[in-house]
Amino acid sequence: MSAYTRIYRNLTANGMSADNAAAELADLRRELGQELAAGLLAYAAEQYGTRQANDSNAIARARTRRFGAVRAASEWLITATSTGRRTTTPQQRTRSNP
């Protein structure tokens, strides 16, 4: 059973409060963000982390730039998933489709 199913069942059948459900969903979102960021950093370290023996200085600088960009993206991912609504989302329509 997925965590979302468990939370839904507790919310509907067992009388879990909406605040507790929201807190559990926030924890799941935070954990997912941290896991994705860790995977992203592992990928970056594998691809760009070490200088190869035949790399020129320009290639080494490019690898460093790419690694820094991926690291910045992983930090943003952690921030976006741990703080809730820090990202912009499209405005919802207030009327049905014509």
C-alpha cells in the first residue's frame, strides 16, 4: 500500500484530521525531494566530478560548471519540496471549458 493510499484511508475512514494528513503529505514531499536531489548529485559526481587524464583545462572547467549547475538544481529541488508553495504554478481557470 502506498503512503498516499494509507493517508487517504486514514483521512476518510479512520477520522484522521486534515492537519495530520497535510503534515504527512508534506513529509512525503520533503523525503521525495531529498531522494531526488541525492540521486541528482550522485549522477553529477559520476559524470562530472573527477577530471579525466586526457582532459584539457577547458574541458575540466566545463565539467566543473556542469557539476555546479546540477548541484544548484539539487539544492533548489530540496528547497522547493521542503517549503511547500515556493514555486509558481499556473493560474487555475474559474470557469468550465466552453
